[in-house]
Amino acid sequence: MIRLLLFMGLLATSATAQDRRPSHCIAVAQNTPGVEVLHKASFRDPVPEFSVRLRYISHAAFLLQTEDGLSAVTDFTGFIGNVDFIPDVVTMNHAHSTHWTANPDPAIPHVLRGWGDTSAGAEHYLDLGGMVVRNVPTDIRGWDGGGEPNGNSIFVFEAAGLCIGHLGHLHHEPSDEQYAALGRMDVVMAPVDGGYTMPLDNMMNVLRRLKARIVIPMHWFADGSLGRFLAGMEGDFEIVETGTSEITVSLRSLPERPTIMVLRPALLREAE
């Protein structure tokens, strides 16, 4: 009953919210059974109702698509494949050139940089109706041993009632305040290289605390670091080798037990 009342209250907050199933990032956790989240589809195909499709493109770049046709690409470098496709939103982080571009296509409606012009960092809250994109700034370190306050952002995508987090080029465990700002995560894309971002033990701490139902490893350069990450997490998470580059997720298909879904990166291409 409490969940129902909260859900109805969120629906009534605004006309915009009525177009988007309210997420529960900061509100309430919904545990729904089922592990049927795998779907093979072209990125041109419609997304099923009440769902989000996630495609691992490369490195730290993912394509997120909603049922109403909205799309976002994370850690956008300017190239996602030899296709004629303009996403509605791209997010970027500038710890390395493999996570951003200085020249995004001007046709992209919303380019969200994960860093700001001052030490206060970036602040984004973009409401597109069927999707909200927001960020939580984090610090990054430099090659010279120095650091840049708020130079990275964890981006959160709220769509179809889901809360989906992309950790970007995370260099440290978040503070209590940053965890609170993130809220409850259903799906998290996490860098597991073990060095360029943060040691694997620290990343495992982050993921255990976030308690997302689905974790998608990214930013791994060989199966060695990926294998060490999976071995360290197998006591807390189910491990699923999908053998594909994409999954389609909905609230009703989230696994009962936290699960690591291993995707294999693939650039976008037209269906054959």
C-alpha cells in the first residue's frame, strides 16, 4: 500500500511526470523477479513497452534507448559506428580522450559535459519527458599526481521507472553525500580495468554499496582484468555471460539476486 501511494503521488506531480513512469532512485526500491532481460534487436527496432535497451558500443560508451524513441550515448567520443544516427543526448567525461570529444556533431540536441568551467563542476538535470538525465560530480586525478575537483561525473538516467547509473572514469569511492545524491540504482555500468580508474577492490566496494540488481562491466582492456573482477564478485552476484552486446531491461524483468551481465562491445551497424 505504501508503494502504491508513493507511486500515485509521483504520477500527480506534473504533466511531464505523467509522460514518464516515475523512477525510484531516491524514493523506494522495487524488487521484481525474473531474469529474462536478453533480447537480440537492431538499434533501429522499437523498444518494448516499459523497458530500456542498453547497447555496449565500446570502451565506456553505451547506447540507451527508451520505448518513446529517446536515445542517449555515454562517454561519447564522436564515433559510435558507420551509421547515420544522431542521439538525443550524449554525456562526456574528460579524464582521457577516449571518453569525450571536443567536436560533437552540432546536430546533437543535448551535449552534457561531466566537468565544469570552475571547481564546482557540472550540474545537469535534463528532463525530456520519457527520460531524465542528471549527474553527480566526482574528482579525478592527473598524470602529474595532482587532481581536479569535480572533473568527472556519474550520470544517472531515469526512464521506464528504472534508475541507470554510468560511473564514468571514477577515481575514488563516492562520499556518503554522493551516494545519497545517486540514490537507489537498478543498473550500473562500472569500469573494471583495475588501475586507470580505481583498484578493483575499491570498485567492488562501490558496487556492493550501490546494490544494483544489474551491473554491466565496462572499461576493461582484456579478459584478465574482467576475469579478476568477476572472480572477486561471484560470492555476492550472479555472473551471466550474455554473449551479446545488448540487453533490454524493465522493472518486471530485474533479477531477484544482484547479477553481473557481461556484454561484449560492438559498434552500431545497420541490420543486414
